[in-house]
Amino acid sequence: MNFEFTEEQRMLRKMVRNFVDKEIIPNMREWDERGYFDPIIWKRLKELGLLGVCIPEKYGGSGMDYNSLAIVCEELERGDTAFRTAVSVHTGLNSMTLLQWGTEEQKQKYLVPQAKGEKIGAFGLTEPGAGSDVASLGTTAVKDGDHYILNGSKTWISLCDVADHFIVFAYTDKSKKHHGISAFIVERTMPGFSSKSIKGKLGIRSGNTGELFFDQVRVPKENLLGQEGEGFKIAMSALDNGRFTVAAGAVGLIMACLEESVKYCHERKTFGKEIGKHQLVQQMIANMEAGLQMSRLLVYRAGELKNKGLRNTRETSLAKWQACNFANKAADDAVQIHGAYGYSNEYPVERFLRNSKAPVIYEGTREIHTIMQAEYVLGYREDKPLNNMLPAWPFECDKETVTDS
């Protein structure tokens, strides 16, 4: 398995890093304090082609491989988790799911403008009473002629107030439990749809997060994603993509912790020498480096499986679980290295620590991933091929099929 970067990937990393260094990091202290996501960043992400990195060119994307998406997520989270989250949800959870499960008509209508950055996509699975226990969904979809009528709500939905399109999961037949869940493409402009942001978050304060509400929302039958009853499969495959981007972002957060800590180790002196000379500080730096390298290898391994069009649920789960744990520990150690200054937003490490907590909860808690890995080893769980898999890379390009939306 070759993890050597191509010239294209090296150029991509350099471009995103320069963007983050010049346009995100200098503003993050203010944006975090205000809980503000500057709309100009969406425009810049579009201009740089970062909203459709691994979507085939024939659907308006850049046609790069899945590890290129990982590189983008690493570098964006190095700036702040909110910006990686935006790409994770828009690309990983929504656009890649449309690529995997959508009809050609759905791809042309929804995927193309999203890959071009003209529209924003989001994902609605979690509910107040349904997180890890997906089968406890309360949202329903009742067939009514050529439409489905959706009623219910979702919570902790990223991009809730800014997204144009949502992939929403609802029961079409509760008697079948998780086999009765279906997926729908819902547009913000559909009557009966509304959203509301959540305030007072511990971290990722620059990210828009909140609730979705469905009050007799009429969704055309053409917006059913996949078949009735395939919603659980679709959700799990979407999480394979979302978790991959979260894991890659965690690598970026470890990078940020390490860079800031090394810088501070050379600036701060105690007992007549740089604090980097003290062995217990060195131990924390060494652990960050080990976590960075191990996490990156796990992420790129999962990405290579995606590139080959192979099932990667087990590998992606392991990468997400471990990378997020390493990032949380790296952020905690970065605050410790900075001492009292680490407790102040004069330095970014306190924001890193706050941001690092959410990823060990969302898209599968660390406890869920622990159970998953144990069940794979014990033989209680296995990865069977899905009917629908992401297309292997390199994609077949047919730019003439792209339509203006």
C-alpha cells in the first residue's frame, strides 16, 4: 500500500494550508468569541474547488481521490474544526451519499450544484431521542399519492440554517424497525420546513448547528433516495464517509496542537532552560507525534480502500475512534504545556481542547466504535459488500453530462 503523495496532492495541501494560514487562523479568535462563520469562507471554499474534491468531474467536482479529501480535511481542521465540519457534512455526508445512492436525475438536480459549490448540502439523522440508537427515530414519512408527508424533528444538525438541501431519514413503516427507515432529499424551501440554531456550545462555536422541523412537509416521490426501507443502509454508508472526514480532521487538530506546542516550548523558559528540555514535556510532545503518525496511517488506509471501491466500515471506524481519541489527548496536553496561558484564549490551544470533545461523540461515540471493533475481532460483526458502493478512483470523466443548475 503506497501512501506517497502525488504532485497534485502536494499542491493541494500547500494551497489549502496557505488559505488556512492567511484567511482563517488570523480571524479565529474573534470568530470563535462571536460564534461567527464568515460567509466569505463559503465563497472561498467554492473558488478553490474544495466543496467537490472527490466528486467526479462529470458531476461538477474536481475528480480527485478520497485521500485528497482527507488532506483537505486535515488542513481545514488545523485552522478550526468548524470549517472541516462544513466540508464533512456537505461533501462526506451529503454529496458522497448522493453519488453512491442517487438516481441520475437526483445527481443532476442536487449533486452537480453542490459539487460546484452553488448549493449547500446537509444531513438529518440524529433526533432528541435517537442518536446511537438509530432505530428509535420518531420522524415519519407517510405516502400520499405522488408525495410523502414528513413529520418530526432532527437535532444537532450541522449547517442547519445555511444548507439548501438535506438528506433526511424517516420511518415509512415502523413495524419493520430499522428495515422500515427510508431516506429523502428535502429542500429548505418546501412548505412546513424550518430550522433553529443551538447556542451555548462548548466548542466548534463558529459552526452553525441546530434543529430541523418538519410539519406536514410534502416531499415528491422522486426525492426518495434509494428504495423504501433502504434508509438504514444509506445512513450507515453515509457515516462511513462522514467518519472518514472526521478522522482526517482529527489528524489536522493533532497537527495544530503539535505546532503550537513546539513553538511555545522554544519560547517559554523555566529553571533556566526552554521547557522543551524538560523530559515530561518531551513525553507529551512525543505522544502527540506518535498519535499524529498512527492516526494519519489509519486514515489513509481507509482512504485507499475507498479508492479501490471496497467496503471500509471496519477500517474507517478504527480510524475515527483512534484519531479522535488522540486529538482529544493532544489538545489536553497542549493546554498543559502552555500552563496558565493554555487556559486563556490568548493562545489557540484552549479552543483546540473545546473543539476536540465533540468528535469523540458525534458520528458514532467512542463507546460505539469500541464495541464495533470488539465485535469484528470476536466474529459477531462482518462487512458484507453493499449493493451500492462509492465509485472506485480514478473516475471515468464525461464532462459533457454536467448540466447548469
